[in-house]
Amino acid sequence: MKKQSKIDKYLLLSWRKLWIIVVSGFLAISIHNFFYAIFGFEEAVFFIYVVIVLPIYFLILVFYTLIKKIKDKSILNARFIIRVLFAIIVGELISCILIKISIVNSSTFWVLTIIFSFIAYYLIKFKY
């Protein structure tokens, strides 16, 4: 097994990092709302964390992982390509269903598609 470098440890996208991003985002929103409810003022640190820091970190993870896969040529693997395409289709279908049953606003379609596609990618394992 190949040993990961320090930069790979922090920048390669994984199921665990995706959940850390989602959970820390919900926690930051909750703390932000708690400050507003208790003290009556808008606290900006946690809001900025959710709106700016987390999306930038997520994009860095995605681009670093893609560049790494292109560099080591594992992006050309047929299993990887099938898994990615299937995950994108699942993400779009789930987003469409949520929008059709009016749980969420249609302006969030692409955000939901990205989130559900990544979740589907890491949950789907093709064995053949």
C-alpha cells in the first residue's frame, strides 16, 4: 500500500472529509443562530465559515483529487468513469425529485446535484 503524503492527507477528497464539511457547516449555522437568539446580534465568523471557507475548501478538494487522478492516469479507468457517470445521474434524479415534491427551492438544484452526486459516488461500489 502506498503511503500518502501530508498534502494528500488534507486535500484528497474522501467520504470522511465530505461528512466533516457537511457536519461542520450545520454546526456553524447552529452556533450562528444560537448567538442571534441569545444575544440578539448577528455574529459573522460562523456565517463566513459556511458561506466562504467551506465551499472554497470543497472546491480545492475536488480539483486536487481530479488533478491527482489525471496525473496518475487512474481517471482513465473504466470503473471510475462508470461510477462517476452513475453518481451524477443519481445526484440529478434525487435533486429533481426533491424539487418536484417542493421540499427545496429550484435555485438550489445544482448544489443539491453536486452534494448527492458525491454521496452517491462514495456509497456506490461496483464489483465486477
